[in-house]
Amino acid sequence: MTSQETPRHREKSGRFWLLRALLLNLTFYPLMALWTVAGIVASPLCLVLWKLATGWDLGRITRHLISIHGYGMVAITAPFVRFSSEGTGSIGRPCILVVNHLSFFDSYYMSTLPFHDIVFAVGAWPFKMYWYTLFMRLARYLDVETADWGDVVATCSETFANKGVVIFYPEGHRSRTGKLQPFYSGAFRLAKETGVPIVPLVITGTGDLLPPGRFALYPTRVRLKVLPPVDPALFPGHNGHLRLRREVRERMTRALAEMQGETGAMRKTK
């Protein structure tokens, strides 16, 4: 049987863990719906109040409100998820964050970063979630699958000029094995063209919390680890972005294996 057919959450057993899983699912979905609807209803008033209080542009205000929404999702699951992060306070801005992708929940955990001005560069499908589409447009999130590359670079350059951050999931889709998939080149091409460093970010545990293609959630541990930044100037030449991509993926592969190994060892000692 493959690792895909035996997700790690199945290693968990026992009545107490099953009871916690049941409580997690019974509480999460009603609270998620309530939190989402309340946010949508309150958003027009929040946009006006934030504008009066901060003077920020509409995009930054929306990104801040989305960050609050994401943090609320993390808070709802907090009684059932042990979360820890490492190195997030050292992230210099502007930068391009590249993150491995395990679950729909990955984006919610980006709200735990110590800044909120984050533009997500994603594929076309998240824009098809109609209850989020308007806010993604207002936040100037990027559909890198269908958008003109010149427009992507222009929006990112404007973000970088204001010390903002752009996040890519270079795998394009969630991993169903927990391992890194091949990387697309967009983030690395952007780094080469703008000179902005890549900061690799590795996340574990969200694939156990909410595995791809499932609706049931499971109590688990989520970890977020920041790796040292990578300067695109160290990869000159026409194909420098490809060598940059390979270097970043190798670093993330090693870090991911190390973090998953530590998690496995921790489980065995319980």
C-alpha cells in the first residue's frame, strides 16, 4: 500500500483522539460558516473604517482584512492543533515567499506571519470560489495561470516598492504524498527580473489536518519554518532562474524531510 493510500492521520488511534477529531469537525464547520458570513456582511463598513483610520489603499486594506479572516480560521482550530513557527521574525521585506503546498489550510497559516501586506500569486481555480473572488480581486491577488506576465511583474514591482511580499506555491497543486512535487518557474523568473530575494518557507502538518480531497479534519501538529533567503544575483545567465529554482527546491526538500522525520520521531515516543 502506498503512502498516498495510508495518510499519516490513520496512524492515530484511540478513543481520546477520535473524540477530539469528532469535536473538531462538529465545531469547525459551523464556526467557519459563521465567521465567513460575518466577514462578508461587515466588510463594506470595515473597508470604510480602515480607510479613515489608516489611509491605506483599497488593496492593502483588503489584504489586511483577509489576513484577519485567515487568523480566525487558525484560531478556530487552535484547541485541536499544536502550531509552532521558526524564523518568521527574520523575514526581510520585500521578498518572494515560496511555500510547499499540502492543504487548503496552508493559506490560512500565512496569516500567522508577522506582517499582513501579502499578495498571493496562485492559479486560476481559487478565483472560482465565488464567495472569495471579489475580495481576491480587491486585494490584487494574481492569477499567474492566465494573467499577462507583464501585468504580473508590474503588480509585484509595485508591491515590492512598498516593502510588500508576494507568495507563490511553486508546485501549483497540493501534494497528496507529503513530498515536494516539481516546481513551476514563475517565482524564480520574477526574482531574476526584479532582483528581489526568494525566501523558502516549509510547512508540515496541514496535510494531516485537512488532506486534499477530503472534508474531515484531524487533530495534529502544524509547523512553519523559514529557510535563509536566496539572492537571485547568484544565478546569472539566461537560464539562471532554472538553477535558482533547482537550488531552492533542494533546500526545501532537505528541510521538509528533516521536519517530517522529527514529527515521526515525536509520534513514536508518545
